[in-house]
Amino acid sequence: MEPFFEENRAVMSLRQTEKILAAPEALSLETRTAFRRTASELLDQLPEGTGRLVIDLSGTRTVDSAGLGALMLIQRKAAERRQIVCLRGANEELRFLLVLTKLDDLFELEGRSA
């Protein structure tokens, strides 16, 4: 059975043009589908051309290749809608992986303290 993504972890920001989504502890093959679905729904709720999705990774310990792929697909959908994806609180390992794969320029990055 595939673990379900806790939709109650998606939180609306005070700004109408921004949504915050808390990523699961392990962004992996098992969690990617539900995570991507929730992110897609949030992007659809944001205004096209001005929306911003913040993915809070402060509680995420591991990201595998499937999780990285999910982030890329979320970013692709946002780009098609002229929206921004911000990764908040990414650990050093994920930041290094983004730089290594040259994906760091696709996302806004906010530090752990942000």
C-alpha cells in the first residue's frame, strides 16, 4: 500500500498569491505521487503569472531521485503557469544535489532560518 501524503500539511499563506506546502520526511518513490498531486492542486489555486509555491523542506530528511524528479515536475508546471517555486529550509545535502545536477537555478532557495 502506498503511503498517503498528509494533505493537512498544506497551509495557505497570509498572502493570496502564495501557498506553503510542507514536504514529507522522506521525499521518495513512495511519497512522490501524492506530494506532486498536492503541489499541483496548490499551483492551480494560485493566480497564473503571479503565484508562488513555497515547499517547506525543513522537516525533510531524505530526497531520492524520484523525489528530485517530483520537484522538477512541480517546477515545470509552475513555469508553464508563470509561477515561482521556492524551496525553504533545504538541507545541505539537497542543496548540493541541486547544484550538482544544475537544478539550483530553477528554484528560489530560502535558508533554514527563513
